[in-house]
Amino acid sequence: MLLKAYMAFIAKILFPVDFSPSCVAMAGYVKRATTLFGASVSLVHVVDLYSHNGLELYLRPISEISEEHLDIGRERLDSFLLEEFPITEVPRILTSGDAATEIAQVARDGEFDLIMMPTHAGRFRQMLLGSTAAKVLNDADCPVLTARHAETVPPRPLEHRKVLCAIGLSSNSERVLRFASRLAQVEHGKLTIMHAVQSGEPGLRVGLDLEVQFKSVEEREALRRIADLQRTVGSEAPVRIATGSVKDALLEAARQSEADALIIGRSPSPGAHGRMRDLTYAITRDSPFPVLSV
């Protein structure tokens, strides 16, 4: 029964596509995930029915233009990534409207366990909150894996299974660590916990203490609380404490880890300010490998 529960941890993956080179490159990450979890995958494409020009509206009725755009979208979706995802085996979902809203709704209605999508570096790196990836991160109820570098960095071999989990010791930390611990168990991977201690000295170089010889009160307290969390979750993962600017410290630790993915937390509910915070956006934007936001 326990094995069955673990195998169902991530059973359905949703892969939004816009036919860009980034999506083509992301296919390798999606294939790797389906193999690791024994999961199924569905492709979804959202048609923008308002992507017409004034001349079209002048010459033809809007209903006719919209129908044509849907037909074109269906044709492109059905012929996209056929070698990686045969149409007879992989469902393809076509919808229309605002891309992020529709992706989140499809994931919700279809009870998907994970959304995997690239971030188009030019837009996302500038932290434009109107970008599709950023909006999906805010709107989706399920975990979302994003990769801004899919076109330049291929997924690691299946034998390489390392997961890095960044926790901030907030009320959300137990949920995030529990997810990361379970993920590592399912994929038979190695989990490392990472926590950053804010330095009070501006410009202080980022430091990593991997020998667990902590000197400051903050570091000792962080280690104690992480140990409590691990006991609660049932985890025995090694811990890396980084000191300095929180964002820089976390990213430096990530760069040195050679992990397959960095797991970070989002707020469990959208709330007044959304699921994502400035620090979370910055880490998602600058991480050297895919980020799994839960």
C-alpha cells in the first residue's frame, strides 16, 4: 500500500506548449520526469483568439477568424513533438483565452500533479509579472517546475538523482520539506536541505559551512529547528547552511550542489499578494537548474 501511494505521488504531468524552441528543449526534461515517476503526460496549447489585426476584422467576421485560429492551433498541436510524445499515446488539449489562466484551470480540472514549462529567459529574467510562467506560478494549485535554460542545458542522465530543498523556517517549511522528502524517496534520489542565514554585514562574501561547525547563534538555532523539522517529516537529509545575502547565499549553494532540481515553497493559497514573493521570483529567475515550486 505504501509503495502504491508513493508511485501515485506524481501520476499526471501537464506540459504547456507554445511551439517555441524553449518548448522543444523542455521535452527532454518532461520525458525524464515521466520515466522517473512512471507518470503520464498531456500537452496543452492555449490559442489567443484576439491575436488578429484590424484588417482581418475589417474583411471577415470575428467568429470566422476565431474558428480559423482554433483550427490552426489544433493542427500545430497535433503535429508538435510527435517523436517524443506520439499522438496515439499522449493526449493533447486545445483551449483558448488567457494562457496562464487556462493552463492553471486545465491543471485543476484534470487533477494534474505537476506542471512543467520553460520560462522564456528574455521576459522572465526581467521579472515581468505579466509573463505566462510567472502568472502560472501564482495561479496554479499544483507544483510547477520551470526551467529558464532548457535550450542551453540538457537534463542530467537518469542515473543522476539529486534534489536540493531550500527552506526558510517559516510556517510553510514543513509542507515543503515533506514534499521534497517524498519526492526523493519516489525517485530514489539524494536530498540535501539548504538554509540561508542573513548576514548583518553588507557586502559580506557568501560562506558555506559544510562541516556542521556552526559558530553564530543564528546558525545553531537554524540547525536545531531544521533537526526538529526533519524528525517531524521523517527525513535524515544532510544540511547546508549558507550565510550572506539570502538570495546570493541560496544561489551560491545551489551552484555548488549539481542538483537536478531546486525545490522552493510558494504560499499554499494565492491570498491578497499572490503565491510568489520577491525572493522566490529572484531564485526562480536565477537558479542554475530547474526550480520546482510547491
